[in-house]
Amino acid sequence: MANSGAKTRAVAAEVVDAVAGGGQSLDAAITRLETRVGPEERSLLRMLCYGTLRNYWQLQYWIGHLIDRPLKKRDNVINALLAVGLFQLCDTRIPDHAAVSQTVEAARLLRRPKLAGLLNACMRRFQRENLAEARGGNDEATWNHPQWLIDKLRVDWPDDAEDILAANNARAPMWLRANSSRQSAPQYQQRLADVDIEAELLESVPDAVRLIEPKSVESLPGFADGDASVQDAAAQIAARWLMEKAPTRVLDACAAPGGKSGHIHELGGPDLELTAIDNDEIRIERVRENHKRLGSNATITVADASNLGEWWDGTPFDAVLLDAPCSATGVIRRHPDIKLLRRASDIDELGALQGAILSALWPLLAPGGRLLYVTCSVLSAENDDVVRDFLEANDDAEEGPVLPNYNIRDLMRRTACGYQVLPGTADMDGFYYACLEKKVS
């Protein structure tokens, strides 16, 4: 029977190759392949996949140094396996002998036994030359990002680009949102302490609780009953900002996976008329599951936000949340595959899509109402540029610059048309917010 450690490394290589060579998302690739290893090996599998992709450009730089001629395209999975092997040697506590022997054995499981010797030689040379101490080599290897994204960050955030790049390469913490309709964040923190789970609060984001060490949701008190949800603190800003004026009819226009609309429900209560839509059948099921756990009575439906005739009944909304589809460059630390899957050409296309959705939704908003435009991007082309173009084209729109609470101003950067939370600020993800209000004629 195959060594379970070697099998885990073989599957990790297949996952990395599916992302880097096949264009699959990391979540999709892991979900598809993780059943090949036992449950006890899956945390190791995830650690190897996430770590290898976080450090992809550095690892590829080293591989270029170790291999005289590139591997044939049909052997790309061995390139991925070598990257997995080098990651173990430079960034994990796995004993070197185990990392080498089990990675070499994985080549045989991947039906490339003739390349096992090459893997062994490369990993031994990596150790012998102490390459783990020789970080960098070029811009991409230094920052473990594609050059186009490094360049864009330097243009958009000249004083913060290096901090953003470093934050993107860090492991993301586990944030929870305490259900404020049932208990406060300090009360939920105490419930966690009662079961020996240590957590911290963030004063500026009233419902946010950060776990010192990630835990399975099954171990969290009251999670199954909706007392808490997993949601980054920066994402929690949306609902309280949108609900500040206590609207009675609210739309979440791109709702999946349902975290923000679930938070809106918690704040608005059972009398709130809440509609949550998304244009993907599979993703809308996630929304339904999350709302069911919270006991929500929201109307949840599959619909295209820009095709109003499909779903809108003609009654205006007091508040609209547009969490627009974006490059997700603010959440790279949670999804390192974004660095490999996104292209520079995607950004202008996304900006055009965001502007089109924003313009399509504006007629749904009642005079005096509030539309909160949100992305998990840090790029101006998806944020300020979209909002600026919209404001110039709509005389009845104006920015409502008031923040949801005074304390949060220190966590957000004021931009030309909104506010930006940069990745890593208070250990949060990167999010952009612009509050647009419709003038009363």
C-alpha cells in the first residue's frame, strides 16, 4: 500500500498543477481531489497547497536554478511536485528527510518513476547550497506576485505597495461575527473562553471576534444555531453602514455566499423586508444555507442583478448593497490562487461590469436611499474609477461620506470617492467602500 505521506504530496502536486496549469480555483481543485487522501491527512494537504501557491514565484525561481532544462509540458505535475517539495524544506517544520523521501516517492505515484531521481537530486542540491537562505532573485520572486500586479499596486498605492504585498503572503486569521440579535461580541468571546478558545475583539467593528488559533466551526459554541458566523472583520463593516438609517426594505444584489445579507438580517430583525439575489444556482444555495442557520426570513432568489425584468416587482428599496464581482485582490491571503488566475486584462473588464451593474441597480433605490458599493479589491480601476464615472453620469447621486462609527476611521484610508481597508490592517482583509445616496428632488 502506498505511503500516506507520499500520496498526500502527490495529490498536493495535482492540486497545484490544476491551479497553475489548468486554471482551476484552489477551492475547486482541493474539493475535487482531497477525497484521495484520508481525513487525517487533509490538513497537511491544504497546508502544502496553500503554502506552495503563496510562494509560487520564489519556488519557480529556485526550480529554474536547479533544473538545466525545463520539464516537458506533460510533466508539469512534476514541476508542481518539486515546488511542493521545496516549500516543505524552506517553510515548514516537516523533517527534511521525510520531505525528501516522501516527495520522491510521490513521483512514482504520479507515474513518473524516471523523474524520481531528478527530484531527489534537486532537493538534495537545494539543501546543500542552502538556497532557502537566498530569497528573492527578481521582483516576482521577492514578492511572490505576478509583475503586472506588483506594478499596479505600486501605481495605486506607492507608499503602501510593499506592505500590501507582504500582507497578501501572510496566513489569514479566522474572524467570527457574533450574532448581535442574540449576544454582544464580548459575551460571545466569553462563551468561547468557557470552552478554552482564546479570542480578541476589534473595538471599531462591534460584532467582530478574532480567534487566536483557527478552529473547526463544529467546536464553536452555538455556531450550528446561528449564534456566530465566519466572516472577516472588514466585510462586517458593510451591514452596519448600510443599516445605519434603519431601512425597512433592503436589497443585497450580489449576495453569495450570504455573509453580508445574513448580517443585515441580524441587524434588521424579522420585520425587515430583505431580498438577496445572485446569478449562480450553486452559489445561491450557500446563501440559503447560511440564512437557514440564522433563522432568516429573507427572500432569496437566483437572478441577474442587471436584468430587472426577471425579478424586481417595481417597488423601490430604501437601501441596496452591491458587493460587486471583482478581482479579489484584497483577499489574496485567503485565496493565493488569485495571483495565478487573474490577468492584467481582467481588471478593465471587471471595471466595466461593475459600472454596468451599478447603473442598472440605481433606479431601484428610493429617493433619500443609500447604495453601498463594495469590492474586495485594492485597485483603483475597480473602486474609485468606477464610482467617479458613475457620479459624473448621474446628477441625482452623491457620496455619503459619513462612516458607520467614529473609531473605524483609523482603519480605513480616505480615497477620492470612498474608503479603503488595506490588507493586513488590524489583521483584516482588503475592502473598498463607497456610500452613494440618491438626492431627494
